[in-house]
Amino acid sequence: MVQEKLKSLRKEKGISQENMAKILGTDTSNYSRKERGEVRIFDDEWEKLAKTLEVPIDEIKVENAKISFQYDNSTFQDHAGSNINYSNIPDFFIETQKKYIDKLEKEIEGLRKENETLRLKIK
């Protein structure tokens, strides 16, 4: 994410949020909100940030998230391209998916037990 890149570059350069706020002519709490993505960063501010961090604007401003999914379809015998590639997926998304998977696994286990109980009643 853009905010993560900005924060990471700032820390790499050893620049505090206070100093970044001064560079942008704002207070620390407002800069912190900008870095978290809660407040918009304007074009002139991007220029100042890039200059301070000594990187091109595109390196911090452009979203380069790439998510690629290729599913193996059992209808076809050719399994070329059946890999799933993930790049730059935000951690919150992965955590949300893990929680959902855990929930589904618990539901499946409950359904298996219910199924077994029903089978025993039928016999």
C-alpha cells in the first residue's frame, strides 16, 4: 500500500513524523493521519515528500499492488498456469481471509458431526 511504502521509506531515512510534518507545514497528528491514509496527501505534498525521501514520486505514490489468480479447472487436462501468485497483498486482507477460512473449517467440522449423527439415526 502507498501508506506502507511512505512509512517504510521515512523510517529507512531516519526521519521522524515530526520532521515530515514540518516539511509539509502541518502538525504531527495531521501528518500521521496522512501516513495512515486517513487524510489525503496533495500533489504539492507528494513532491515535498519525494524530495525529502530522495525518491521519484512514483516510487511512493503509485499503487503497484498486483494480485493474480489462476485456477486449475479440472475440465482441462492441461495444468499449465495453475499456480496462484500473490504480490503486495495488504496484511489486513490476508488476515481477514485466514479468519474466514478458520470459520468455514469450524462450520464444516460441525456439519460433518451432524451428518454422522444423522447417519447413525438412520441405521
